[in-house]
Amino acid sequence: MRILIKGGRLVNEGRVFDGNIIIEDGNVIEITKQQPEASFDETIDASGCYVLPGVIDDHVHFREPGLTAKADIDSESCAAAAGGVTSYFDMPNCVPQTTTIEALEEKYELAAKKSHVNYAFFYGATNDNVDTFSKLDAHRIPGVKLFMGSSTGNMLVDRQETLERIFKNCKMPLMAHCEDTDIINRNMAKAQEAWGEDPPVSLHAMIRSEEACLTSTQKAVALAKKYGTQLHVAHISTAEELELFSACRDTVATKITAEACVGHLFFTQLDQERLGSRIKVNPSIKTPVDQFMLREALTDGRISVVGTDHAPHLLEQKEGGCAKAASGMPMIQFSLVTMLELVDQRVLSIDRMVELMSHNPARLFGVEHRGFLRPDYRADIVIVRPKSPWKVTKETILSKCGWSPMEGHEYQWKVERTLCNGQTVYANGIVNADILGEAITFNHS
């Protein structure tokens, strides 16, 4: 198949320019400002649209295997395609947890049959499996996920000796969830003493506090510096944590990096009155000041990557307060259009947004032949149209859980088409379920 994408405004590697893309056998073979005269099997008219490299979401929970009542690889990869996400890295806290080589292989086998976009899976660290790190095929996985504050499941690593061994022996990116469990437990005990067994969800940010985040992130950064570990701290949520990261735009040279998630960039505690436990996540969504500082850090290099921490739950599992309501929300379908809304608000430029959501995840994790519009790279491409208002309704939500905190929100940007490996996996509001993605490969050197 030879495909031409013509007439679009391309955003790639710091440039925004009018151009055309020629695709052959799933690869970009040429980017040209002149419209080619050759014949093509398919011509896609991108006039009036922006053409971007597909989003690489470095942080999702697709819930398969074991938790498929709320989400699965099929449903969530459809939602990803509809949102312009062409590649994702899935987390290990499913059932069974991805903490053995056998469990890791099972997930790859499932994705090969079910994922409609490209996929990779983190290996989970535990107190007992450090010796297995040396047996991992680093060419196949983005890295190791470490829960330094247990968010969901029984994956808390809290022994200092084990943490030292993990940071010393991990020879690929180590992605850490940083919250101090002792501080959280003390805060929860105080809240329960005052409010009962299930304190109101409005106290979630007090329980999962700034102190809990900062204390744990400080420990992770100190260990990474001690052992020279490539550390990527997930879902930074506080202004104080940002001071631990250098204002550096070179994600290849920087060994200690930070991820911000769309939920923390878009919502604040003030939204909890309206949305309640629907925006209960770990780490908690915090103050407008924290949000402002996170947004500032998008442009100065302290934040290197924007992901989603896409974490679906059934609505009935979101009922209750701080103790009972599940933490996590589905965002992958709306991450790109939400960030484009921040572009319209001049929080960041569109080329910086592409850097944070496509280029930098590829650079940081050593993704091979994806994340850029380049000749000989896989044609993972999303076409978005500005000034095209639409509203999120239940009917538009593709995540299996059937709800979104964005329900009722009106966007001005629309994902027109998503191509994965040169094939149109989403267009005109429809996912082509016959398309399957590919396993992502990595070069961590």
C-alpha cells in the first residue's frame, strides 16, 4: 500500500510546517512540501488539520488479565485509537501481577491477539524478585515499575535493603510511584478518628498529602543519584516535587525525569465539589497552585513526559469516600484533545505538546522507530482538526467502564483519523477492529 497524506500542517521536532507524508508498507518513506505527482492506493486529505506523530502514553492500566469487568486490552486500545494514542505502556498491577517472566509473556500473547494499537508492558518490582531483572529481555519492555507507595494491589516495596538492590540492579528505566505509605497511614488514621471509617473524599488530598509525595520522591531521587539509575518518577502532583528535577530539555542526557498526568494538569481540588470521587486518583489531585506550577514545568523541562495513568473502574467501585472509593479514572481517549485545549489557553505550544506526548516518551524509553515523523519510521500518525466543537457524551466513551470525568465537556479539537503502522485504525468516529497493533521494541543503550 502506498498512501499519501496531503495538505496538512505537520508538527514534528520543533517545527510546524505545511507538508505531505508518503507512506509505504507501514513506514513513512518521505516528507515533502511539494505535492507528489505519483499515484497512490489511498489519498488522505488533511487540509485544515494538524498532522502529528501518534501519542505514546507511557502509563496506562488496561486491567487485563484478571480485572476485565472494568476494562480490557481490546476496549481500551479502541479508546486509545479514538484519542490519537498509537502506543501505550501498560502497568503490572493486574491479576496475576506482572512480576514473573511467565506473567509478562502472557500479557504479550494477549495483546498480540487483542490490541488495536502498539503495546508494551512494564515488569513489576517486588520485595522478592530483584534477581529476575537480569533475565528480562530489555529489547521488549520499557522498564521496571516500582511502587514506593502502594497504590493498588500488593506491590508495595518498602524494605530499604530491597530498594537499594532495585536501584543498583535495574539497568533499564525504573518508573516509580512515589508516596510515603507511613505518612498516608498516619493521615488516614487521624481522618478516621475525626470522620469515621470512610472519611469524605474531599479529604483525599490531605490524606495522600504533599508531604507523602515529596518524602518518597526525595528518597527515590537520592537512590537514583547514588546508583546512577535511570529514574522516571510517575505522576508528579506537587509544586515541591518539581524542585527535585532539573530544567533540562535533553531527556537523553538527563537520567532523572518526571511525568505529569493529564488529570493533574486539568483538574484541581476545587473540581471535587462537582465531580467527587470521579477524580479520586493516587497521588491525589491537589491545589490550583500545584496545578499552575505543573503547567509551568511543562515548558521549562522539569516535566519530560505527559501521560494519563489511565485507570478505569466501574462507577459503583467509585462510590464512597477516601477509604472505600477506588482511585483512578479513564482518560486515554481524551488526553490529546485535553492537552490541545491547554495549547489554546497558551499554557504550552503545540510543538512542545508533541515533544511531551510523542518525542520524549520515545527518547526516554529508547522506543525504536516510533514517536517522530521521519523516513523509515513506522507511520504512527494522528490527524486533528481545530475549531471543530463536540461534546463528550456516554455514547462517545469507548472505555469499557462506560464513564469519564470529561462527560459533558465540550472540546474544540477533534481527532479526525489515527493511523497505526500505516493503517487507519480510527476515522469518522469508528474504530476499525480488524486492525491490530505491534509489539514495541526498545534500545535502552
